[in-house]
Amino acid sequence: MNFKKFLVNHLLSMRIFILFIVTSTAYAQEVDELNPTLREANNINNKGYTLLESGHYSKAILHFQEAIALDPSQIIYYYNLADACLKLDDNNCALEAYSGAKLHHPDEADLYMYTADIYQKQNKLKEAISEYDKAINLVKEGNPLKYLFYFNRGNSYLKLKDYKAAVLNYTSTLNEFPDHYGAYANRGMAYYNLKRKAEACNDWIKASENGFSTAKEYISAYCN
């Protein structure tokens, strides 16, 4: 079995993209505290979210864009816009939404993370890594998803065949989340390509023990 072909076939199934899921559109301020323009923007955003929920994505996009035009400071409007764009598989639209949000929230790590995820999906790996770098520099300690910042950056390096950098990122993933089977499995791939077979097999064994069944195939193919 050709290892590189095996790697390509299985890496895609193990990537994790963090796409924003809107859980609430309620504006934090009391409506009475808003001036008329901000109140209108909030109402338009909520109408857009109703359209988004009912599957009318193109109409939702127009509402979110209108809300942003009235009040460009509210990050939730950009997230809602990006979510509607992604529902239509319009990556460029989503990237524009995140870029707009960055102008007003330049220190929001998740914006760079979501941007990087789209670039990785487009196979623009160097651009993805640049955005992951920014996200990791900004992410706060205690963020429960910090491990995914490293994991997804590691996947970009793995696809670029920069195996040393991939190992470092998967190790950082495991420092944040010791039972992440995908990080063990992918780090095993990186180790194997670095001719570090024993370490690769150890990682695949750990991945298998953590429930990643495909790791058993790696062990059978490359460790016996």
C-alpha cells in the first residue's frame, strides 16, 4: 500500500474546520438604550436571522449587510453574514465578512481562525497558516478550543509536507487536549514521513486506543 496515497485519502476525513454556529442573535443591550439607528440595525439583523433559520440564505445575507451598514461595530452581524454565506458555499462572501469584522475587532482570535479554516478548505495552505499564526498569537489562555488552532495549523503543514512543523503543532494540540485521537493519528503520519517509524507506530496505537479505528489500518500496513 502506498503511504502517500493512504495519507491523502485519510487526512481529509480527519480535518476539523471550525465554522461559526450562531446560538443567539439577541443584542446584549436593552432596546431602550439604543439610538434609532442601532435599534433598526438590531431589528434588521434579527429578521435576517429568521430568514437564515428558515433557509432563505440569499435574503438573509442582504439583511445582515444592511445591519452592518447601519452599525458596523457589532461582531455578531458579521458572524451571521458569514454563516449565511457558508450555507451557500460562498467562501469569498464569508471571507469578506470576516475581513470586515477584523476592522472593528482586530484582536478577536476566532475571526482569524475561521478565515484560516476557509483558506485550508480552498487548499490555500500558506494563507491558512498565516491566519492560524495570527489566531494563535491572539487566543486567550483558557479558550477550550485552543487545541484546534494548533491541530488545523498542523494539518496545513502536513499537507505542505513540512513534517517537522506538523509534529510541533500536533504536540501542541496534545498539550492542550491529551486525548485528541486525530492529533495522534496525524502526528504519526508526520513521524512516519520523517523516518521515525517507532514514534509513528506508538502514536497510531494511542489513536486506536482513543477510538480512532482507522489507526488500526496504519498499524497493520506500516508497523508489522
